[in-house]
Amino acid sequence: MSEEASIWEIRLGMHTTRRQAEEIRERIARMLCPDPGHTPPCPIPWSISLLQEDPEDGEAYPELTEQARLEGERNP
């Protein structure tokens, strides 16, 4: 029995600098499409975006904020 394809989303929260986040985004993009110069379309259609948390929306990843605070206290 085969499954029908549909849209799936993987969310990844990170406590990083913008530069680190961009580097990670690029690494993920290369995992999804190792040959960016290939003839379209990709065998698996995909999209990637990079969003910074908006403090007015509340914390989406409070555990990351707490972890970063604790790590900062241990490694000043």
C-alpha cells in the first residue's frame, strides 16, 4: 500500500547569531538539493525560509531561551 504525498513541515528552533542561522540554513538546503545547478525540477519539491522570532508574538521556544541563559552562566 503506497502513501499519497502531501506537504510536511519540519520546524527547527535555534538560539544563534544571524550568520550561524544562515550557515545552518545553507547546510540544510544542500542536504535537500546537493546539486543546486541541476535541471529543474527537484525530485522532491521543497522550500526553506529563515525567520527571526518576533518578541511581540511571545516565545515559540522558551526552552531554548532558558537553555541559552543557563549556558551563558556556565560559560561567561
